[in-house]
Amino acid sequence: MKTAPDWLNQQHDRADPNPWYSLYMDSVTPLSAEIKQKWLTDSRRPSRQYVLPIIRPLARGMIIFLQLIKSLLPSWRYSKALHRVIVWGLKRFASPEANEFILRHFHLGSEIQQFILDNSGVTLEPLHFMRFQTLDELKDDAFLNHDLNLYNFITELNQQLQAQGRSLSASAQLDFSAITDGELPLAPLPKGRWNKLDIQSAIELYTPVFQFFLSDDDFWRSVNSLQLDETIALYVARLIDDPLPVMLVNNRHPLVPHSTLRAGFRLVLHGLGTEMLHRHLVLLKRESAKSPPAPL
């Protein structure tokens, strides 16, 4: 039986309001109550308050150091080792909530891309639509393929649209079959003694690990992929004829590359933006199910 965290059971005190409870009660942010509760519970972990301020400057210093090393060895990479190291660390140190959000991200990203395809009239060659249920499944170059998938999706979608002489446009009848409304099929996640590291701290810690094991081009491509959040949101906004999806993401314009130093923080924004965009589509799916189909 699931029990609510202590901060959720506290009475509201106007003289000393609980900031986590206020964020939970806010209904503007499009997240389900369960996901928002897990996100805030993870954000309240001591690691985010006491460990993250130490990890973040050290990780950014390591990124600068590794950039100098990569200038001498730009093509060196060992992606298999990268994914094994990350999975090993996630299983032993990351919190259950952090691991769940990481696995959810692959599902949600795949569903959003499939939603775009289903409503664009475009058929692409099979992509790496990943629906991992366990952490061990991430060992098969999951993070690298995730980035490749995004670039290939955007490139090939627009190649097809340009060849057909058209662009994405709103449809009177949207196909929401790709969007899951409910729990995702995830296996039980580790809840050991040391699984205490919040998702923000874990991502900051693993960003220089990504850089070390990937080639210089791979790492820059991965970091720059974070700026494509707006691109995907614009696709969805056109299809549903609503600008809100663009307001749910915040990684800035894709034509203005960022430094790699804040990649960890921006990756957290990427994950949360994907959660909110998917939730918005879930709510639209529910509204669509209530409405009669448009006349032909």
C-alpha cells in the first residue's frame, strides 16, 4: 500500500507555509498528482540540499578539464563502458524516483514522437523507439541511441514533408493511440540502503562521465540535442493548434548553441519538460474521448 510523504499530510500554516505542499497544490503545472508527488519527494532529498551544491561545481570543473583532454583525443570513445558504468551507479545509488523518471523518459519521448508521426501523415524507417522496463536494458547504448533517434526523427520527418511540399498542420481528428494514459510497464526498481541520490545530483554527477566515454562530437551532439525541446514542442503545437506545448519547455532556441557546462541542469529541464508535454497530451486524449467525432 502506498503511503503519502509526511510533507503532504501536514496542515497548511499561513505563518509558515510548506513550499513543497504549495508546489504540489499548484494545478497549472501539467503533471499528474502521482508524478508531481514523486518529483517533489525526490527534490526534498538531503542529497539535493547538501550534496548537489558540492557536486555541481566539481562536475563543471571536470567538464572543462575533459574538454582539454578531448581536444587531444577527440575521437576516443567507449560507449559500452559508459552505459555499464551508468547502469551500475543508478542501480546502487540513485533514488527509486530518479530511476523511475529516467526509464519513463524513454517511454514518453517515444510516445510523443509517435504521436507526431501518427498525425503528420509521414511514415519513417524504423527508429529506436525505446520502452525499457528495467535499468539493465539501458546497457545497450540506450542514451546514445536516444540522441541519435531524436536527430534522425527531425531530419527525416522534414525531408519527407519538404519532398511532399507541405508542413505540419492541425487536424480536426487527432490520433492519440500512441499516448499512454496510465501506468507504464516498469519493473520494480532498487530500494537499497544507498539508493538516496536525487535525480538532479545523479545527472550532474554523470554528465562528465558521458563526456569522458563519448567522442567529442558525440558529447556535443548529445548536449545540443537538449535545445531541440522547443522544436518538438512546436511540432506538437502545430498539430493540436495550441501554443501551450512551447511554454512547457525551457532549453532555449536550437539555433543558439549553449556551453556544455550547464548540460546537467538543462538535462533535468529536458526530462521535466517531456513529462509535462506528455501529460498535456494525456489530458487532450481524455477530452477527445469525451467528444463526438467530427463530421466528415
